[in-house]
Amino acid sequence: MSETTVAGVMAELAGLENPKVREANERRGDDHGVNLTQLRAVAKRLKTQQDLALELWATNDTAARLLALLVCKPREFGSGQLDAMLREARAPKVHDWLVNYVVKKSRHAEELRVAWMADADPVVASAGWALTSERVAKKPEGLDLPGLLDVIEAQMKEAPARLQWAMNQTLATIGIEHPALRARALGIGERLEVLKDYPTPPNCTSPFAPDWINEMVRRKEA
């Protein structure tokens, strides 16, 4: 993809920059000011372009990286590429989209899940836990679910924020999807009180694991 095209896309993103959107995003640690609905519209028009995605990623610009993740081909990345990208992706939204839109669709998801969970960097480890939560829900065979609960019980309370959030999601997913472990998951959530006071908008489910588990189970049984 020519430099002109990349420059053109960057100019388009610059034209979509909104100071109010940037202000709201920066409160969450995301340094960009492009409305995500508008960003998705750009991606829809560009369609899938792996070379362009690589060049957009290389700009180190957060909006460009988000766009790259929408127009890339997840299965064309090697595991080393994805590992390097995750370590570069410090903006929370870039990290989240990389894991959910690319790594989960990659051939290397399980290999990376295992490696990242053991990583000393809590942001990298949080990606491993996010992939683990996905496996708990969709392909739990071979996972040591009681062992995961042991780790969560021992480490979640003091974990850094993003790692804590991902561990909490795994806790809730175990409680929702695995009735035999639900009482233990609820008990861990009640004792640790992680995210108990998280501000939750009306009509939204609290991320506090006991509330989350009970609400999702209620919906499944309704």
C-alpha cells in the first residue's frame, strides 16, 4: 500500500478528531479523539487490507492502530508478531481490540494465552486472562477451573487494575457457565469485594462478580 494512501487515511482520521471525544477517551487512558462509530465506517469502506493495516499500526497513532485492527487479517499474523503488538499496545482500547478482534481469531490464541498468563507484565497477563475467560465459556475442556479459582482467590484482590478486571471476568464466567463451581465463585467474589462499588449506569449489570453471575444466570433461566 502506497505511502500516499496511508497519508490519506491519516489525514481522514485527523479530520474526524473531536476534542470532546478526546477528552472523554483520555479519562480512560485512550489518547485519541475519533468517534468509534465513525472509525468503523472508515474501516467498512476500506475493507480488509493487511498491508495497510501493518502500515497504520506502525504509525504508533492510537486511532490508526484501532483502524488497523478493523481492516487486518487476523490469521496472517505470526505469534511473535502478535506478542510484539500486545506489548506495544498500551492504550486500553487498542489492547482490548487486539485481543478480542485479532488474537481470538488467530491460530496462535491458545499458545499466546498460556504464555501471557505467566508473564510478569500485568498488562500482558491481563490479555492471557481475557483469552482464558473466552475458553472457560466456549471450550473449557482441559482447563483446571478449580485451579483458576485458587489463583483468583489468592491474587485478584491486590492485582493491578487491568489484570484485576480480567481475572474478575474469568471468575464471573466460571460462575455463570459452570454450575458446580458457582457457589465457590460467588463466595470468592463476596469475600474479595473486587469492583463492588464500581459505578454502574442504570439498566447495566454491575461488574461485581456476585451481581454479574446472579444476573446472567437469571437471564439464562428466564
